[in-house]
Amino acid sequence: MSNYSIIPQPVSVQYLDGEFKCQGLPRIEKGEPFQSEAQIFIEQLRQTWGDGAFGDKGFIRFEQTGRQSAEKYQQTEKNQSALESYCLEILPEGITLKAGAEAGAYRGLQVLRQLFLSGFNDGSLTIPCGKIEDQPRFSWRGLMLDCSRYFYSVEFIKKILDALSLQHINIFHWHLSDDQGWRLPVASYPLLTEIGSKRREHRLSGEFSGGFYTETEIRDIVSFAAERHIEVVPEIDLPGHASAILAAYPGLGCTGGPYRVEDRFGVFEDVLCAGNDGIFTLAEAVFDTLADLFPSRYVHIGGDEVPFIRWAECPKCKKRMAELGLDKAAQLQSWITSRLAQMLHKHGKTAIGWDEVLENTEKFPLPADMIVQSWRGEEGGNKATSLGHRVIMSPVTNGCYLDSRAIDQPEELGRLSIGTITKGFSFDPVTKKMDETAALLVLGGQGNLWSEVIYAGKIAEYMIFPRICAIAEALWSQRKSKTAPELAEFAGRLVVHQSRLDKLGLLQYRGPLG
Ligand code: TNX
């Protein structure tokens, strides 16, 4: 190893003379601070190399520099990046990790894990000496995993979360409902999981398949993620993409059904009936459950791809429109969005919605604190920030859609569009149209993996890795210029990094960067 080849690129890397060398993996200092982070780090090393790999020499020491309390930095997301800053000093006599807070210690340890993954060979560790100082550009660096179109096991989700944290991904956006399956147990609505979690699977000759996560499993995932300083943001998609809800409770639709948990993919005309108060009773029960299970400050309420045709023809929806003084059925969506956001306020949560929530808001403007996730391009982000909303950028046009093909070849896995590694590397969540004020409203961005054709976890790995590495670099690294030599430099680091990901047992795309 002649250079570190860290992904995402740290703020500053300074090489020093000499090497840190030891037989076996180095021992780690016991005692405060950062014990929980150290413990996870040891488990990660053990996972890769087994118990026998630890030697009795070498040393990693932790230092806490001027404690940064989360409370102090809570006011703005920008300042939160200070909580994730760290400094690593690698000298011949030992390694020192300095951080002000636990999150920073974890990020620093993941960089060390990267250096171990490439520097530990044949039972001995060699790392060039140097000093790394680092902190993130954005506080929101996410991956969305669609667990509705296909259901993934708890073990698989943990594997992915652990691997994501190697590149400092800190948000797991968990898509828990869609037309093809409902994954959240809600005590007062048992049919959501009894009926809504299973669908016909044509790949298995029409057998019913699916599943849901139990409360215990959800808490397990949330705490597994929290130990890795990843926040889990649940999404329940309302009022569209709701076939699974309607199959369970047909009275919540405009026509009364019959409905089925969809076994096809696309956008369906049957959505929750805007004239039926029962949809808010259901939402309240869902939000109660989410508030109990997820400590996150945020709940994603979806809002994408809602056809208005049923509302336009439904007597109950027409009555609602008249009561509210609306001129078109589409405006019912913004009414629903603002009610849901207010309901979440009572739980102390902030709503996030896909960029469609910006539309038809003439009568019911979006609640000021609502966060918009731009996906159809950058326009949603531009418009939302111009209205003063915070945004999460994950435009399909900029390499953020991991269900797209990594290269434009018919043999490649994926669908709908092309999302190359180069595009992900070049992605900047702050668009050219945003001024300085708008830029301050950009929390960060995400890679999104929709799973219509991702029927196995192994395929999901291939779609996520290594594209998420390019996206993580775009979200963490301070560098905004993405010229050809910079891409070539990234490509060099990526070769080294992919061999690390191999050691974690991940199936990866290895074709052209595009
Ligand atoms: C659009 S992105 C959707 C999803 C699909 C995806 C396929 C978004 C908010 N909605 O329902 O799975 O396209 O790329």
C-alpha cells in the first residue's frame, strides 16, 4: 500500500515518514472514551478475519478532543458535521484517533477499517504513516432500500448497513410500504400485515410470497444502525402506491374494490380515498407505531405518483372538494399532505415527501418545515429551496437511482434509465440554479434502490456497490470540481476500495465507469 486510497476522500491527508507495522491485528485501548464504537470496530475485524487474527502488539488509542455535545449542535444540520469530524494519526509507535463526539470516532474507525482491509495481509498489518483530518460536507448521506417490491431479510439489511457505514453513509431510508407489500406491523390494523404483506410472485409460478418485519426485528435494525451512527428514516407511502393497504382495508378506497396486493409494477389508479376520514385514523395508528419504533426526527410520507382520476369521479371526494373550496381533485393531495405533516408534528416529527408534494399547493401550501426529496430531476430541489424548504437530493438524472443500469448495455442488470458511476461521482446536491441561501437548505442526498426487478439480496448488492461509493464521495467530500483527472484519481482509489468490499463478501458491479 503506497497511499491510503480512502473513499470518500478525506478533507486532508498528509503522509509522514515510516510505517505502522504489527504482527496480527493491533490491540485496542480499553476504557473511555468511545467504547461502544471500539467494540463495534473489534466485531467488524473479527467478522472479516476471525478471533485468531488479533496479535498482542501494536496500539490504537482514543482521545476525546473538546467534547462536542449533540445538544449544542442540534440547531443546524450544518453544525452537525462537526459531530462527525475526526483526526487519525498513524505513527510507527501506534495509531491515535481523535474525535469530539461518538459519531466522529465511528467515522474515523471506518477509515481505519479501510486501511486494515487493504493493509492486513498474511497475518501482518502495514500502514504508511500519516495524518488524516476529516469532516463531511453534508449531514444527510443516505441509501433508500425498497423492501416492498421485494422483501429482504433482517440479516441482509444488517450486512448492507454495516457495509454502507464503511463509506460514512449515515441515513437508512427504509421504504416499508408500496403497492406490492406492507411491511410494518400495526396492532390496531392487523390485516395490513396479514393480507397486505403477501402477493403473487410470478417468478414462483404465482405462489404467494412476501413478509413483514416484527417489532423486535425493527428495533434490532434501528439499534444495529444506531451503533454504526446511521439514522433509520421509515417511509410509508401515502396516499398513492397504496394497493397493499386497499387489499387489506378495501373501504379506504374510492370504489370499495375489490383490490389486491399488486403483482404487477407501475402506477395504479386506485389510491386512498380523500373523502374518507378513515384514512387519517389509519395514518394516526401508523404514526403511533412509527413513533414508538423509530427514534428518528423524520418520517417519510411518500406522496409520489398519485393519479387523481378516482378522486375526480368519487362522490365522497367531490363532497370533500366542495367543503374545502377546491377547484380540482389534484389539490386534495396537498390537503392530505398538510394534514399528515400536522399529525406528525404532534409526535415531534418532521415530514419528508417526494417532490410531487410541491404540486397543486395553491390552496394548501406545504407546511414550512416539510422536507422535499427531489427525485425526478433537480427541479424539485430548486423549487423547494426557493420556497424555503429543506431538501434531500436524489435525482434520477444524476446517478442516484441504483435500480438503473450502471452502463448502457442490454446485458446489464437494471431498468428504466442509466446511472453510471461517473454520474454518481459528478453528482452535486447543490445545483447550478441554487444561490447561497438555497444551498444552505440542502441537507444532502441519497442513492435509491427500487426493487421491482431486484428479487434477491445478491442482486441488490450488485446494484448498490460500488455505485454508492461514488455517491458517498459526492456527499461527504468537500471537493466540488469533478474534472476528468479527478475522476481518474477516484477510479484509482475505487480499484483498491473494491478489493476491500470483496473481503466483506459483497457482489459488485465491475464494468466500465461510464
Ligand atoms: C418511481 S422514485 C417511483 C418508484 C419506482 C421508481 C422506479 C419514486 C418516488 N417513485 O415507485 O419504483 O420510479 O425507478
